[in-house]
Amino acid sequence: KNQVEQSPQSLIILEGKNCTLQCNYTVSPFSNLRWYKQDTGRGPVSLTIMTFSENTKSNGRYTATLDADTKQSSLHITASQLSDSASYICVVSESTGKLIFGQGTTLQVKP
Amino acid sequence: DVKVTQSSRYLVKRTGEKVFLECVQDMDHENMFWYRQDPGLGLRLIYFSYDVKMKEKGDIPEGYSVSREKKERFSLILESASTNQTSMYLCASSLSTLNSPLHFGNGTRLTVT
């Protein structure tokens, strides 16, 4: 069964610290993996997309990695800010276009 | 920027009522989707549409129907609302290409009492 699992479920860090969120998937055939950020009371917004041939992609202080062999992705946040407090959702696309959603990681950045 | 607008942020309805959730997008996207989001369950696809008057069932279509009479508008209908349909409902749109992101509205929080 195609699944996407994220860890940890929730995370609390101090402002200025780094953190890494994990996403493991069993989706096949794989097309791409996308990370979304969902602020409280808002819809998710795409942060970055990883295709099969990409290992690393950065978007400001956000860096996503993909290991297609182990079927793992991570989202690294550098020098966290209060505005990074949100839920982060990993979404994997099958080659058919079907999307498999992870349950998300809730990040709280404290001053 | 793509804008996806959901007509209501909060709705409170009674059990058995017919409920309409409206969604409009302004970027001429072919695809439109309705999801519900519940704690611990993530986002689950209810219905999607890849063209006007076309619709496909998602993973949890029971108790719901949809309408897409115009390309920019996708409506979710709860024929007879039940308390287990209390949830956050998110509408999204996208282009039809495989790597296109979903653009979400800000959601409608529906409470059925």
C-alpha cells in the first residue's frame, strides 16, 4: 500500500535553532515529492518539489533532500524564526498523478 | 499569484441540512479538488474534477457530491449533513501537468450539530 509517514509528529525548538523534519514513503511508481507549509488558519503552500533525479533543493532557509534509493526525504530549516511555526506536509505523487499525503509535522518555534 | 477563494471561513449547520461549500479560482486551472482535514488523519481527497462537468471520486466520497458548471467554480455538497462531517474543508486547484503544485484556499471550518 502506498504510504507517506512523517516524523516527528510535533517538534518544539527555540528561535534561531536548526531542525530537520523527516518523510519516508513507499509510493511506487514515484514521480515527485513536494513539501508544503501550512500556517494556522491557512491552506498549505508549496515550499519545494523534488523529482527523482534531484538530491537537494533550497528555498531560502529551507533545504529539502531526497534519497530515492531509501525512499526518504528531509526538510531542514536553518536559523528558525517565529514565523516558521506551522505544520509541514510531505506529499508524494505517483506517476499516475495520484497524491499521497503525510499526516504532517507540527513545528513550534519559541522565542 | 493564484487565488483560490472559499466562500465561508466558518459554518455551523444542523444535522440533516443540505450544505453547499463554494470554491472559486482565478487562474484558469483545469484541475480542482476538495479535501477534508482532520487531526491525526491529514488531508483526505473527497472529489476532484479535471474539466468542466467532469468529476471523479476521491478516497472518501460517501455523503458528498460536487458540481462544476464553470471552469473557475467547484462546489462541494453535503446532501444531508451529519456530525461526522464536522471538519476543515480545503479546496485546491492546479494545472494539469504532473509537477504542478496544488494551490489551496484558506479552508472552511464546518461544524454540524
